[in-house]
Amino acid sequence: MKRGKLYFAVATVCCLVILLSLGVVGAAKKIVVGFSQVGAESAWRTANTESIISEAKKRGIELKFSDAQQKQENQIKAIRSFIAQKVDVIGFSPVVETGWEPVLREAKRAKIPVILSDRAVDSKDTSLWVTFMGSDFVEEGRRAGKWLAEKMKGKANIVELQGTVGSAPAIDRKEGFEEIIKSYPNMKVIKSQSGDFTRSKGKEVMEAFLKAEGKNIDALFAHNDDMAIGAIQAIEEYGLKPGKDIIIVSIDAVRGAFEAMIEGKLNCTVECSPLLGPQFFDAVEAIMAKKPLPKRIVTKEGIFPQEVAKEVLPTRKY
């Protein structure tokens, strides 16, 4: 009798081992996520990418990552590839706001939930995505406008370096900034052009601003820190002192901005956190567990004038 029980126990263990190896029993299905990133246009984006990749690895989630190199057609191609691979969830940070409905409908037909990360899309059909997480770009523009209006005492000729044409942060940051500035009749944006969120383009456009307006420029509003840092180089080469001759406010709050503030070359940066990995994969896991999610998840952020830069820099994670 005892020998019979032993044989039965051994047989049971052997069966379990075989079933486990086949993935039939005990082994939970690995979550597979497809993520299409805008590109690597800035220090902010690099930190955002690292946050997504490292968090996926930490949680044991299989991540299929695609870099769109700032081209919408590359993102659409990547999303269609994720659909074909039957991933569990698709996430992406859209290059521009419009033109997404056809591919998002394909994802919906395939019953693959979509998360918008960092940037929104312009579509009346909000059923095409589960949630949008990221910063309030309009509020960031407002914060930059409020700080500059106070700093300049309501009087300034401003040049503006916009982000990528048609992108959510470029549209919204401009809207928020203008909302504040219109209350100050002596604050005017005299030149405004896209610097594509890149340092090199920011320098190039600022050179053109200086050539056209020169010492008539009192302040610069840059839609991100990288463009501001490029503009700083242009201002110095022109023979003016950035942060003194031209007051500069930008958005993102990357380490490079804090370093520029400590050097006295940048006056203020408005925070836009790229560390969305934990928040993104919390949402992924909630979706897989069939838990409800809010349609909009806003990241909490602050504003940093140069007076606090030296104290805050050691705490920055990006």
C-alpha cells in the first residue's frame, strides 16, 4: 500500500513537470507589449525611453520597442506590426496629433487595447484608446508665461522656439503661453518658429531670430530645454549674454537645463517628467487584470527658477 502511494506521488510529480514544461499548468502567460516611441530627439526623450525599457525588464514584461525617428509613417508601420504579432497591449507617443484613426481602428478590431503615453491624438472617437497619460502641456505653457510675465514686469519682446509642427506639446504649450501673455499688452511674441525639439535646430532658428531682430529681443520661450540650450550657443556666438541680455524660460527640467541655470545662462525651466515607465506599466497590468482606468492620467510636476537650481540638481533623475 505504501509503495503504491509512492508510485502515485512520483507519477503525479512527473505529470506536473511535463505540463509545466508545456506551459499548460502553473506558468502564467507573459504579458507582451508593443511600444512605438517618437524618436531620440532630446535628452528628455532618451530618459523617457530608458524609463519604459527598464520598467518592462523589472516587471518581466516582454517589450517590443520601435523607434519612429520622428516620422508618423514609421509609427503607423510599427503599430500594424504589433497588431500582426498579436501583442497584449499597444502603447505609443504620437509624433503628431492627427492621422491616427485608421490604424487605431485596426487595433480596436483586433481587440488590442491602446495606451497613449506623453502625447495625445486628435480624434472624436475616444473609444480608440483606453487612457492617455502624461503632462498637461497647456498648463506647462501657462506656467512659463506666468513666470516670464512676472520676471519681465509685464514688458518684453519675446521670440518663441516651438516644438515639432503638429505635435501635441507644441500646440498646447503655445496655447497656454499665449493665454497668459495676452493679458499683458506690452508683452509680444515678435518671432515664432519650430525648432523641432532638437538642440541643433534650436541653435539654427535662434541664429535667424538674432539676425532679424538682434538686441530687440528681450526674452526667449523655448518649448523644450534642448532647443533652449541650442539657442544659448547662438546667443553667445552673437555676442550677447544668455540669461542676462536675453531672459530664457523653457520646458522639461532635464539635467542640462539645471546646469545651464547654475551657469547663469538659463533663467527658468518648467517640469515635464519623462519617467512614465512605472505609470505606463501600472496601466498595462490594470488592463490585463480587467480593472477600470481613468481616461486621463496627469503627471504631477513643478517649476524651477535658477535660484533653486544648485540645490535641486543633485535630486534630478534625468
